[in-house]
Amino acid sequence: MKILSYTSLVRVVDPRYPTNLAILVLSILAGGVQFGFTIAQGSDLLTSLTNAIPIGLTVFLTWAVAREIDPEHELSAFLGLALAIPGYYLFNPPDLMAVFMMLLLIRIINRTTGISSRILDSLVVSGLGLWLTYQGNWIYGFLTAAALLIDSRLPPPRNQNLVFSMVITVFTFLIMIFLLEPITILGTIQTPDFYLVLVMSILIIPLIISTRRIELVCDFSPERVNPLRAQAGQIFTVTSLIIVWLLQGREGIGNLFPIWSSVLALSLSYIFSLFLSRIWNR
């Protein structure tokens, strides 16, 4: 594919593959239901479409993030939808740009495509990270820098990203100092949210440990997905969720709720599969 000469972050969603077709149908269906519901309430077509697109993208991104967090088990990626769709209405709609940004960062770290990031990839995620920083979400500038730093250190390293990481860190500080209002370091921490974070952090541990063995072959390479990189991507994901929660409180959970849904669903699914295998083997 010619596009691979420019980017390593594209994963083709081929509708001829059953699970890919399923997520495309579910995404369109979710948007269609929201569109119909909004129309039924008397809204015009543009307003209805504006309300429909975010829920469809939320469904798709929840699945896509889950495929990066646990690349070995493709069916488990659908389980996060059971949490993400109710969460869409429980919280405000998630920050889809931030979710998409996190998807790209995880993909840079775990390299499920089998190809290291190109210059264009580093430029794109750097630009997105700095744009989110300029919008007031400065933590994403640092998360971008951290992801690129991790990629530059894990084997096989992509040394260019060490330079990008340092540049993004400097520019993030400059934006914070000269362009943003005074910053509140910690968000409002509520007790139920604390228990949610604690449970998520514990439940993900067995899945991270299990990822030391991966049979999945990369998209555009005959090699298997690197277990060390896959685990690094998982740890980066959970750590990022915790940091965003500490800084933004419940709003931070809502902004990244598709990722929270994926992590919780994948963790519970893996633990349940272990339980069933123990019973089955008795």
C-alpha cells in the first residue's frame, strides 16, 4: 500500500472481515438511532446529524481503542460498547479528539501495524498534542511527549521520536506559561470515582501479565506484535487515564469514557475467561 510510505498509523477496516463489518454496522446503527430520535423530537436535519455523528464515532473509537489495548482478542473489543453507549448519555459526550489522540499514541507505542512511526506520524501527533494543549488540555501535550519517548526507547527504537518528545515538552511548557490561564493542578476527587480508578487499576493487571505472550501477526509485517510494546501500550493507557482523572476529576473520566469502557470491559472479560477455563479444566 502506497500510503504506508507516509504513515504507519493507518489500520484498514476491511468490511469483508466479519468483525470489521460488525463494528461498521453498529456504528452506523447507533448514529441512525440517535438521528431518528432527534428528528422525532422535532429537530431539523442538520441538528439531528450533528447529534448522530458523535455517538457513531464513540462506538467506533471504543472498539478501535480496545483492539489496541488487547490486540490478541478481537471479539472482546465489542464488550466495551455495553459501557460506552450508556456512558455517552450518563456523561456529556466524550472529547472525541482526545480519544482519537490517545488511540494514535497507543498505536505508536505498540506498533500493531508492524511499522515504526514515520516523520508524518510524529508531526501529526505532535500537532494534535500541542493543539489540545492550546485548547487548555495541556496534559495531552505531555502525554504525547511521553508516548514518543517510550517509542524511542523500546526495541526496535525510533530515535527521531526522542527529538520530537523533547520539542513537544518545551512547547507545551511555553504554551502553558504564556498562552493559558493560571492552571489548577488537581481536579475535584470524588470517592466513587476513586473506587472506580482503584478497581480498574487492579483488574487490568492480569490482562497486562497475559500479554507477555502474543500470537497475533502485525497488519503489514510477518512478525508478531511485540509483547513488550503491547504491555507498554496498556500501562501507558491506564496511567494516562489516572493522570487525566487526577487533573480533571469526573470531567476527565467523561472526556475519555470510551477508553475507560474498553479497559474495564477487556479486564473483566479476561478475568471471566480465566474463571471459566479453571472450571472447565477441573
